[in-house]
Amino acid sequence: MAANLKSDIEAYVINKVREKREQQNLSQSELAVRLNVSNGFIGQAESSKSPTKYNLNHLNQLAIIFDCSIKDFIPEKPLK
């Protein structure tokens, strides 16, 4: 089994979403309800042991939920 199930860019995006979630004191379950995904989806996305990740539709909805720009989840410069 591969040690890194997520690429660097995927991990970056997931960490940014986690930061926003924690800043707003939302549990993983509360965010799952708002994002209209299964109860375990957020935990799986935030786990390095799961290949689950956010797609562009998720990021668009997350920007609405957090009242921010989709750009807030993406690094300013490409990751190397």
C-alpha cells in the first residue's frame, strides 16, 4: 500500500479546508451535513490513510459555506 494516498496539492487543499472548518468551530459531521456528503466523508478526506478527497464541486460549495473564495483553498504558486 502506498504511503502517500494524496498528492501534495490534494493534501494542501484538504488542510486549508480543515483550517476553515476549525476556525468556524464546525465538527466534521456538521460540515458533512452542510456539504451534503456522508457523515464519514470529511474524516476520510482529512485522513492521510484514505484516498478520499474534495473535487471542484465540493470546493465551490465549501467556498459558499465558508463565505470565501475558492482561491482560498488553492496555493498561490504551484507546489513542487
